[in-house]
Amino acid sequence: MNIFDLFLETNILVQISIFVLIGFSVLSWSIIFHRVFVLSSAQRKLKVFENEFWSGIDLSSLYQKAAARRNTLNGVEQIFYVGFKEFSKLYQTKHCSPETMMSRTLDNMHTAINIELKSLEDYIPLIGTIGSVSPYLGLFGTILGIIHVFIELGKTTTNNVATQMIHIEIIAPGIAESLISTAIGLFVAIPAVIAFNYLTAQINNMDQDYNNFIEEFITILYHQIFFNIDSALNKENQYEEKAYQKHD
């Protein structure tokens, strides 16, 4: 007797629990493959953008390139676009202190990071739920199967040797049928738990990479502000020196 034959002979409630577990397995694997693809794409885009960012390209030019595709931006490009847009708007007002500009730019980029991470985390909690629930659902099916075995066993009342052999013939297949549910529950749960931990770790890595990027970006913007301030002060000092010399 193979596993398929055992499945066909199980109680209808056990079969329902097994079908639910199979559905969980299909769902979890679909989410796993999709999330792995999405995370791989985000990591690849991060590397490509960082290479371009550190290539020496003018930030305004990089911003214009991003703005041309603003409706399709995601990942680190969206974070950069949001940050530089807010910085440019505040910088042009001429009424914000450098600290205020940096604080508001940083807040906007952190908000953009949270939005990006939320999109990366879609359906991953469901994998964790499947990994947690599946063993218990499998155990539930096993308990139902064992209950069914004992009900059938209770229908035999004689104590002769032939009846004891019948007991064994009832119990052994029934227990085997019931344990199928537990085995399938573990088969569903183990990959789901492994995938949940792996994907969660990858998202944490992306969170760290995004935060490292905005720290480096903010440092560059700081330098740009104070460089412009120093240049303006130098021009003002030169103008005052020239005016003083003419006065003399």
C-alpha cells in the first residue's frame, strides 16, 4: 500500500486538512519565488544606482534623469528622488537654516525608505503564518484520524485471538493514514519557516543599505550647502575689500 492509497482511505476530515495543507504549500512557494525575485531586483538596482551615484555625475543631472521616470521609480532611486526634490525646494526658498533643510530632507527620505520596505515585505508575514500554523493543522488531521480509528475499534467487542488480529488490522493502517497529515504539515512548515527567516534577513540588509545611502547622501548635501555659503562669504569679503581700496 503506497501513500496515495493511504490518503484515499483516510477519513474525509483528514483529507480536507491535507488539501488545506497542500493549498498552503502552493501559496507559500508562490510567495517565496515572487519575493526572492523582487528582492533580487531591488538589490541589483541598488548596486547599479550606487555605481552611477559615485561615478562623479552631477547630482542635478542624476535628479533630472530620475524625474523623467518619476512614475516608475522604486527602491533607492525613489529615495534619492524624494530627498533631492525636498532639498532643492528648501534650498531655493533661501529662508531655511542648513539644519532645518537637512532635517526635513532626512525625514522625507526615511519616509520613502519605510514605503519601499513595506512593498518589499508584502505577503512575507503570510509565509511566517503558514510556517507556524501548518504543523498544528497537520496534527489536527492526525488527531481526527486517530479518533476515527478508535471509533472503529470500539465497534468490535469480542476478546478472542481473531478479534485481536482484527484490532491490529484496524489500528495499523489507521495510524499510518493519520500520520500522513502530520508529515505533510511538516513538509509545508519547514520550507516556509526557512524562507521567512531568509527573506526577513534580506529585507533587514536592504534597510541597512538604504540607511547607509541616505547618510552618505546627506553628508554630500551638507558639504554642498557649506561650500556655497563659504563661496558667498568669500565673494562678499572680496567685494568689501575692493570697495575699501577704492575708498582709500
